[in-house]
Amino acid sequence: MKGARGSGRRRVHLAFLSALLLAAGPLAAQDTDLELVLLADASGSIDAREIAFQREGYATAITDPEVLAAIAGTAYGSIAVTYVEWAANTAIVADWTVIGGAADAARFAEELRSKPRQAYGRNAIGAALLDGLRMIEQNEHDGWRKVIDFSGDSASNYAGPTIAEARARVLAAGITINALPILRPGDPGRAQGGLEAIYEDRIIGGPGAFVITAETRASFADAIRRKLILEISGTHAPRLAGN
């Protein structure tokens, strides 16, 4: 009788625990290595030809064999990525996609090539960073690492939250911001006042944050490829001298 009573108590206890777990809903679990928001410049300084050029650069990079090898080499063998253009507003060009191989990457690349431009106006960098934060917090994925990758040819912020305010909120959420400055002719780059130095100082932040620069339009696609490999693999690029 004593054994029967003990067995009954255990069954009641297990049933109670099961009910608690069901009431709490499914347990959150990481399902990919990296959640990556690609924030690409579509402001007034970027014309239609350059929009197409940028998208093609990302499409070529995401399907590059070295980038695919970096994805395959992650702990989960996949990343979740979205491509968003920013200006006065932000617009999703390619929604969240889990890329675990060449076929996934090809579908994502086709999205970039096929969608019309939807972001217009002057720079609102702070608002763009906060939209990137929202997209990470509200998507259905749970990545081990979370990164916003910001690219642009200016550091001006004409409307919305300040860059400093938005950056602080993103970093407080545990999200890293990396940057890809696109230098204009004559920009001193790493020197004081150059866009690379400004992005290093005002935009990037978080564990392992880095800047990879597109020094010319011709080097843009290669800069994207190198940047993606670093972000996907979790390898840290060197910071600027003195930082």
C-alpha cells in the first residue's frame, strides 16, 4: 500500500509539472547562430543606379562560396538575415530569411534584385538604428549573436532620435553595431573628420564591433564580402589606431 501511495503521489506531481509547463508556453530556444540586420543607405545622396549597385553587391556577397563556408562553420550552421534600406524612413527589401546553404542564399539574393526602392528622403540614422533594434526584438528567431550592420556615405542625422540616443538603446539591448562607411571622393577616411573615423567614434559599439570601409565604389562588393565573413564567423576586425 505504501508503494502504491508513493506511486500515486509521483503521478500527481508529474501531472502538476506538466500543467505548469503547458501554461508557461513553449520554452525559448536558440535556433540560429546570428540575427543580422543589414541597414543599407537609400537616402537622397544615393541614386537609383547606386541602389541597384549596393543591392547587387550584397546579393553577390551572400552567395559567395567563402561566405557560405563561414555560415556552414557556425555552431548552428545557419544565420537569420534581413535587408533594410534606410533614409527618412526604413523599408524592408528582403524579410527575415534563415540561410543555411546555397539555395537559401540564392533566394535571398533574388529578393534584393527584384524589389523596387521604397526608402526616400534625408538621413534619419538614429531612427534607422532603432528600427533595426525593433526588427531583432520582434522577429521569430532567437540567435546566439545579434548584430546590426549599418552602411552609409554620411553621418548626418536630420530627423528623429539622435544617433547617440539610438546607439545607447541598441547597445543596452545587447546588440552589436558594425558599420560599412562608403567613402566619397576626397574623404580622408581614417584621418580626423573622415567618415571611417566618425563611424568608429559615433556608430559602432558592442562586443567585437568593427568598421570595414568601402574606399571606392569598385571595392564595395569585396568590402561587403569581407564584412559578412567577419560577422558570421564572429572574428573581430582590427579597430582604428588609437582606439
